[in-house]
Amino acid sequence: MKNRWPQYSEQAHVDVAQAVQTNSHIVFSQNPWIEEIEERVRTLFRRRYCVAVNSGTAGLTAALRALDLPAGARVAAPAYTFFATVTSMLPLGLVPKLADLDPRTLNVSAQTMIDAAGADAQAMIVTHNWGNAIAHDELRAMKARGLPVIDDCSHMFGTRPDAAFFASSGTTDISVVSAGARKIISGGAGGFVLTDDARLYDRVLAFCQPSRARSYQLPATRESYQYMTGGANFRMSGLAAVLIADQLRHLDRIREAWMNAAADVIDRVADAGGFTLPAHDSATTCWYKVPVICPDASQRHVDTLRSVLEPLGVGVDPALTPFLELDGFPYAHPVSGYPHYAKLRRRIRTLDLSTLVAHRFRETSAA
């Protein structure tokens, strides 16, 4: 496990020990790392407000709660995404309306989202799958529909700060970023909710941190947020914040390690012939996993990928199984209702970069 991503500096080990010895990881007001990472992430994503939460999934729940949608409200969302993008709606009584993927990008398009929203949706959620940013003109077209838009940016930490994604990030009402598991920036667990809207920020914070909820009353309306309290456990662990702060200080090197690893993997896949990648901006995309579309669903293509990538320590994984096909999902529809997804679902594989990235990062650390 130590040879895989994430990797932390020796200073992180010192900081974790200090946090434990002083108990400064317990009380948010005494935790310097929470304030540091919220400021760094807010600045990176060019948003006015940032709330550190305990996972990307918790961030999605907080974002949906902040919109104050009534039970039974319809929310348009991708049919092809990690299941938490949609299952986070279910405890709130929200009903997903699913959009087919764009076969060029494996993301949704504005048209597929608008079609899914129909006349009755009250919000939209979109995902930048594996770090492949949805084009800002597509986001603007979705926003023109007049609905609040949440974007799930779980893989976007590696995107270059000068990329169009950051220049257009304010297009959406709320962005949610993951910093868990083996993500590009990881504290083992963690996430962030970002917005430019003061009211949404207050509502997210009130939901995630009960001790603050009593203080939130908008002067103009005297709107109280006490009823929104969901429990302090939605806030980020102080120890996760220490680890995330360490990685954010080395973001340039981390981004370089991920991008170089992906470039080498893509070259080998190209040499194998017959495989395609989703359309993307090759200059700015930092893949979390490299998605590959095989010529067909036969096992021989998977075997080919494994043979060319094994020397790099790169794993070949089945494509994610979206909630659409999870047993018992209450809003399941026939896969045939999503023709692009139905055509590609057995042909997509994702390439796990975590071991190769860890190796590359250690190399630059030793240099």
C-alpha cells in the first residue's frame, strides 16, 4: 500500500503528531490547517467561499441541502457517473432524471442535460469524469436553462490553474471537490464545497457545523438556518486537513507526476492500436484515471492493455458501474433508454495510475 498514491512529506508526519499531541485537530476554531486549505482551494478554484467537508459525497449532500429543494423535486444528472453523484439525492427525497452521455467526451452535454431536465426539473448536477472538464460553453448553456447547477469536480485538482475550467468555474452555483481515497489530492478522506453565493455558503456551513448554525440569520430577511443542522461530522477531520495541506503545498509537483504518468500510459495505449480516448484538451487535462474505449467488448482487448501496461505497474479496471445498474436502485430505467451509454458501457476501461504516480512523485522528491 505504501507504494501507491497518496504520498506525504516528512513534514506531514511531524504535523500529524503535533495535531494529536495538542488536540488541535478536534476544534475547528483551533485548527490552522482547516483555514489554510480552505483558503488555498478557494483561491485555486477562483471562488469566493469554500467549506472543507469530510468527503465529496458529504459535499454533494450539503450542496443539495443548501438549494432547499422540496422532497420529490426532480434533479437532472448524468446516467454515467460515480453512483454517489445521484445516490446523495435519495436521503433528501429528491428524484433523479438521468441524461445520456456524450459519446465523444463520456461526460454529459448541455443538450442531453436539458433534455433530461424537461419541464419539471428544479436543479442539475454534472460531473467532469476522470478530470475531463466539461467545456465552459456547455456549462453556460445548461445554466441558461434557468436552474441551479452543481458540478461534481471530484477529479479536478490536477487541472492547470490557467485552464479555461477555472476561468469558467463560476458558471455553476456550487462546485464539489473530492480529496479522498487515491484522488489527485488526498487526505484519505475529505472534500470541499465551493460557491460565490453568500447565502448558499451560509447554508452549507450551517448544515455541516451545528455550532455555527445559530449565528446564521440574513439581516434583510431574518432567515434562520437552525433547522438545517446536520451534524459536525460533515466537517472535515482535522487529521485529514493536515495531510491535504501537505499535498496542496506540493501541488505543482503532484500535478507534474500525474500528467507525466498519464502521458506515458497514453503513448503505450496508442502504440497498441485500436483504442481511443474521450475528446479532451490534452494541454490542460490531468487524468485521475485514464479512460480507454476498446474497439469492442471482447476480453482480448483487455488482455492487450494489461500486457502493454504491466511493466509500468498500471492496472486495467472495468468501467465504473453507475447507479443506473445498481441492484435495487429505485429509479432504474432500462439501459436501452440511454443509447450512447448502452453502446459503450462494455467497451470502457479505466487505467489505474496510482502506483506509477507514487513512483514518479518519489523520484522528484529525491531529486
